[in-house]
Amino acid sequence: MALALLAGATVQALVGLGLGLVAAPVVTLVAPELMPELMLWLAFAYPVVTLLVERDDIDWRGLGWSLPTRVLGTGLGVAAVAAFTTRQLGIAVAVMVLLAVVVTWRAVEVPITPATLMTAGLVSGVTGTATSIGGPPVAVLYQHRPPREIRTTLAVFFMVGAGLSLGGLALAGQLDGHQALVALLLAPVLPLGALLGHALRRWLPAAHVRPAVLLVCASSALVLLVRSLA
């Protein structure tokens, strides 16, 4: 799990997201009882590392449209977590990753408007709370913006969104200290991944690493999907 989180943190430092896409399928395979709470704790902590280094070019206007509907989506996601079995959660994580890979691979360009931002926030609230993977709906909107704007805007969105999801799960009685303790033990790999990503950013453009990352994500998601269905 530490290696998967290190890879995910490195990728997120490069392209703005990736922690959940890379690590969530692995964590679900290894320890499904930790999902989605473990990844939500880490998704809440990692943006702090990003924002300590980069705080410029945040699209506050876009966040103002997407975060309110993220709250509504969180409530729907909490209901989904309460209804999911471990097997169903594995299938949901795998399908969410595969959908994200397909959409990202096709590089669909969606205009950034109040309507698309609110829709992305709502969908992200549901998927982020239920599976810990809430980045793709918003990332699809911002994928053609400057890299720094993508990284910093998504960092704020992930931190607030994960905090909302954790709060919703806590109110529903879905949180316990075990997942938080494991997250605390694994947290030191996050700044290491941020450092690696920052170093790689100088000579490895995000466009070059993107196909390899998508292949790894799709492969791990397929393994998880087959195992969950079997």
C-alpha cells in the first residue's frame, strides 16, 4: 500500500491528480475494510503538502460553483457507503477508475461553465465519498488549463471535498479510529511522493507520463474488477 501511495502521490504532483486513481484499487485489493476511509484521510492530507509549495493561480470562481454541489453529492455518497458490501465497493472503485481512464484517454474537452462545474461537483461528491475517487469529474474540466492552475485548484477541491466526505461519514457512524491510524502510519510517503514528482517535473513532461499512468490505473482496476466479480 505504501508503494502504491508513493506512486500515486508522485503522479499527483506531476499532473494534479492520481493519488486515488493509482492507490485505491491496490488498497481495495489488499485491505478492502479500509476503504474508502483510508484514502479519504490521505486525500485530505496530501493537498496541504501541495499548497505549502504552490498557492498561485487557484480558480476560486470555479471552486465557488463546484464546492456547494459537492456537499449535496457527499450526502448521496454517504448513503451509498452505508448500502455497499465489500464486494460491491470493489466493483464500484474498479468501474470508477476505468471510466476515469476512458474519459481522460479520449481527452474530451468540456467547457468550464457554472452548469458543468456544478455537475462535476455533484458527481465528485458521490464518487469521492463512496469510492474515494472524486477527482476525474473536475479534472476533465480543467485538463486544458495551465499545469499550475490544475494542481492548485484541484488541491483545494480535494482537501475541502475529502473533509466534507469524512464529516459526512462520521455523522453517519461510518468512521472509526483504525482507518485514521493506518492513514497516519502511511502519511510519510506523501511528502516523499511530492518531492519525487517535483523533481521529475523538470525533465519528464506530464504528457509523456500520462499514457503510462493510465495503463497502470486500468490494469489495477481490471484486476480488482475481476477479483470482485469472482
